[in-house]
Amino acid sequence: MFRMSAKKIGVTMTKMDQLPPSISEACMDEMSFIVYSLPVHELINSDLLGAFQKKGSLCMLSVGTKLEVNDCVAILPTGQLILHLTKDSYTRLGLDGKPSHYNKFGGEKYVVNIDVSSPVFAPGKKNYERVKQCLLGSSICCDFLVSWSPQDDKLCPSSIHRYFCLKGFGCVHLTLSAKSHKYTNIKIPDLQHQDAEVYHQEELYDWLGGVANQILWSSESDEEYSPLGDYSGPTNLGHCAHNQVFGFFSSITLQSLIKEVRQLCKSSNTWGCVTVHGFSDSLTSIGKSEKNFHKLCADSVTLVLSPSDRCWLFTDT
């Protein structure tokens, strides 16, 4: 479902004071790293592609770069190497690309897309050797967030950390952080009511935002914005728990988490949601489209899940 990597994941579960360990573990077990000052030509090193890209889900994203003004680079789990370049870097690189779709709103960026998963993209092949020579002649060098999920359960995701260290690059484990809070005696939207799906989607989205950001309802002023109290659809008085985890999360982790939350909703006969926040300087938007570099905030996706497998999907792109 998700092709995006995530910077923050939020999980809300109704009728619970705290989330069960299975939900926290689905996020906190993520192994991700930062590799420093990596030349872009290293991304097509045959050792990296053979040992990691072809044997699992490899995700790398340049960090500390601004999409609207800097060179930004990513490898997606789909096997796409994307370079989002300034005009000067694009001209010097010498590879075929195309102007950014969002140049029409200002700026001059160019996008080069290379399919490193293609069977014909291999040492000795004409296309590979041409790309290699162009990247070797480039001065593009970035720090990267890295995550690798191996296809073989016997392999450890930390193998990629050892790979970069053996290559002589600084590579450190990315520490995850988390916070949680709970609410008691609040009005919780009744999503099993027949009117909930048709008439109150926007208010439900606001209610979820209020829970995530601890925007408490206040009865002192009728004019005060109060998402937890302004939901006008059918509600039940109850409690809920919310947890947020910060780091660098692969699409594999996101899919695993959604599966866990879906099963929990069924077993507990209640509803919950997963909210995924991307990176403001990610090269791709939700799905496979190019991200609008004029939009400085990150994409987000909220998936609301019910015990009956009915769901609501909210996207902010």
C-alpha cells in the first residue's frame, strides 16, 4: 500500500488505556542508519546492488538537503534511483532527465530516474557503464538515511551498517524515540453508526488530529477551536490511547504495523488508526509521483480501520 518512507508514525486505538506491545514492537524493531558523506556513484556499486538491493527492500534518502534548492537523492524499495538536481548539477552530470513538473511554479530543478533493479543494469552493460562514468565525474555527495529489509529472515538488517563501515564510510545507528498519551471520559466517534461514513469525515480527521496533538476540548468558550468536542456525529463516552514514534521507517515496517493494527481492531472489536508522516524533502509524494518542492511541509496519510474491515483513508499531499 505505502511506497513512501516515514519520519513519524502515529497510532490511535479507542477503548484502550495503552497500546499492546505488538504495536510498539512493530515500529521500534526498525533498524535504520545514517551514512555520512557518501558519493552518489556508490549507490550503483555492484556490491551494494547485489548484496542488498536485489536481496531485500533497500531505501535510502539524502538528509540535510532542501528539495527546492539542493541536490537530493533517493533509492526507493522499487529499485528506482532518483536524482532531483539543480540546473548546474544536472548539466554537469550528462545523463538524460526531465525538468521538474513543478518548475512552472518557479525554480529550476531536474529529475533523473535510473532503474537499478533492471536485469540489464549490470557491470559491463552499456547503460550501466555510462551511468557509472557520469556519476564518477559528478561531485554530488550526501549524507543518507538508510534502511534495509532482507528477504531472507536469516539475514540481519544491520548487515548494511557493516557494509558501509567496511567501505570506510561513517555509519551510525539512528536512534528511535517515542511518546504516548491517553484520554479518559471523552466523546469518541461511533464509526459503526450508519451516518458516520457519509457525513462526518472532515470532523473525524480533525478529531484524530486533536488526539495526536493533545488539543484538549475546553467548555470555557464556545468560540474556541476544540476538535475533540466539535465532532457532531454519533459518539460514545470512552477512552483511547495514542502513540508516536520518530525515526526512519521503511514501507515494509508500515505494512507490518497496519496489519497488526487491523488484527487488533478485530480482536478488540474497536476501531483505530495509523497516521504516517513523510519527509518534507522527500523526492516522491504518496504513491510514485514527484513531490512538489514548493510545498515545505511533509505528506501524510491517515488510515482509519474498523473491526468490520471498513476503512477511511485521508491523504495530505
